Amino acid sequence: MHSEHTRILLSTITRLIRRGATRNLQKITDKSHAADIASVFHFLSAKDQVFLFQLIDNMEKKAEVLSELQEAEFLAVVEDMSPEEIAAIFGEMASDDVADLLQLLADEKSNQILELMEHEDSSEVEGLLRFEEDTAGGIMVPDFIALKKETTAKDAIAAIHQKEDVEMVFYLYVVDDYNHLVGVISLRQLVVSRPETKLKDVMTTTVMSVHCNMDQEEVAKVVARYNLLGVPVVDDNNVLLGVVTVDDVIDIIRQEATEDILRMAGAGDDLIEAQSVLKSTRTRLPWLFASWIGGVIAFCVIDRFEGVLNSALYLAAFIPIIMGMGGSIGNQSATIVVRGLAMGRFNVKQIAPVVFKELCIGGLIGFLYGLMIGMVAQYRYDMWQIGTAVGVSILASMTMAATVGASVPLVLARIKVDPAVATGCFVSTSIDILSVLIYFQIATLLLHL
């Protein structure tokens, strides 16, 4: 439904741009949601992107559209805009979005924009820029509601009414005189409390918070694990600095999942469709070089057993299936482990149980498929040796592949390396080499070649 709506909107906007129907385009941008307009930008040329963006009259909608754009689209739209224009639009944005977009611009232009923004807004943005981009401090919203524990429910509700600039109010945070986080109360708890009730009497003192330097992926895990709509961000002294809201967490999960998938495929960690042909080529070349090296090594292994192949040419017929089955189950195991690590379901300090489980699974599946392919080989060549060699090779290859696929991501995670890089090229290539080596060693032994 959503994609169909985007398709119709794109078709309409493209047709109107072609006709130069400025007034009709303005009507569409006025009626369409900012997220829908932003989704159309990806399919337009840079010239049309700028033209469409300039047609948006409402400054608040301009800000919403700009915050939804991908990096390349954002840079194309603001390239010819003056710092004054950008600063005016940024004034309608949440501070965390402004901080993210400023980091995409050149330092000189970013500084000019900050100087042009209102002092309060620029101070909040500069505060966010102190933190690394992918940390809790870098993605938090500095606008939140925090009151003293002696405040009554009536006064707390009045304080919420006065805080119009707060992006999302899910929880009311309670702090002491030194701004230390001491409690939290949900809006539901607040509105059902009697007006004279003090916050200290209804607040929850066990507050789930995150440190300002925590990686954004870990922040997302905390929010997901405890079903929170927002999580407070504190410093080393438990001083409340900001809040990470659930809408930011959704963006984080999408971004991290995209990066993991691209890395697992050996395509870097940036959206390929947002890159030029040359940049995409440069990104993918190094990863594929690992496959090239693996292919050369596999060739050397097969070449070493040239005499065996000459004596029993039928052995070559089973090389693809042995390599394919090993590679498939190896990638399955690696993907399962990488996903488990991303979701916090595996403990990197307990490698043995996970690897042993995948080893058993690989052995069981390998036995079943080895039995089947062994029977096929026996039927085709009427030699128990070839049937046994192929069947045992499948068993050994799949057991080894499942073990390698499970252990490599865990080891990388243990040494603080992104485990997503373990899949794709590296695991597949190593498994292909080992599968061929195992196959020929077993065949040589059983066939006495």
C-alpha cells in the first residue's frame, strides 16, 4: 500500500515537473506528508530535487523533508543554498537532527550556520556535536522535562503545558538539586495521580538509563529489551543530559541492519544506490579480492591433486555440490550468529556452547545429505568407494563449515571487530578451500589413488 502510494505520487510529480506545472506541484507538496515527499526525492535528478524543494512554502515542512533525506540528496538540495536559508530551516528542526546534518557539511559552512542560528538552538546543537555521531550523546534529544521530586502532580502537568518545544513527551524525569537522575514517572501515572501528590511518592526509582558514550546499537538494544518509548542519557556522574526517543531507535535499527547486510554481502557499509559507479566499484573491489585469492588457492589445491583427477575423472563431478553445500550451511551459521550477537542473544564470552551446537547441527545435516548424495554416486558409478568418499566428504565439509561459520563471528566479536565482516567473502572463501581439500584427501584415502 505504501509503495503503491509512493509510486503514484512519484508519477504525478514527475509528470508535473515535466510540464512545469508549478501551481499544481505546490498544491501536492502542501497536501502530502513530508516523509512521502522525501521518498520521492530518491528517484529525481539533482536539478529536480532542488526545484521541488524550493516549491515547498511551509518552513516547518521544509525542515521535515530535509531531515528525511539521504546524505546525497541532502547535499544536492543545500549545495546552492545560502547559510542564512539553511539556518532558517534548521531553526524548525529538532536539535539532534540539526547536529546530524551539520556533520555532513563542510566545517566552514557549518560554523556559519551555527552563528546564524538563535543562541539557544545553536548551544544545544554544539552540545550534541561534542559527542561521537554514533553514540547515545550524539543521537539524544536535549529537550526533555525534568522536575524536582517535591513537585506535585498538578505543577508537573502545568510544566508540561509550558514545554512546547519538547519533541516527544513519554516520561517525566525526576532529578535532585544537582540534576542527578533519581526517578521517572510515565504520563499515565502522572495524569491518574491526585493533584497534590508529590512526584517522589509515585516515581519509579529504578531508572533504566544509558551512558552518553554508549554505542547507538547498544542503546537500541536497551530500548527494545525493556520496551521503552524513550531512554534517558546520563554522564559519568549520573547527570541527566538528554533522551533518546523511540523514533530515533527505529532509525538506528534500520541503519545498523542495513550496514550489517551490506557488510555481510561484501559491499561496504553505505547504501550502494546512493553512490556513484566509481565509488561503488572502489567499495566492492577489496571485498571481492578475498574471493579472488580464495579462488586461486582452491585452484592450487585442485591442481595439487591433478593426478588423482586424471585417475578418477568422475571425482570432478562432485566438486560443485561439496563446495556449495559447505558454503551454504557455513553462511547460515554465520548469519544466525551475527544476528544473535546483534540482538544480544549470544554472550561472546561463552563461545564453546554456540559453536558446539552449530557443529552438531552441521554434522546431523551433513550426515543426511551425505547419505543421499552417496547413494546417488553409488548408483551412478556402482562403486562403494566413490559413494563413501562423496558421502563422508559432504559430512565432513558441512560439519566443518558450520563450525567455522559460527566460530569466526564470535571470535571477531570477542576481539571487538564487527562480526558482520565474517560472513560473505571470508567465510565462503575459507570454506570452499577447506571443502575441496577435505574431499580430495578422503577420496585419495578411500580410492587408493
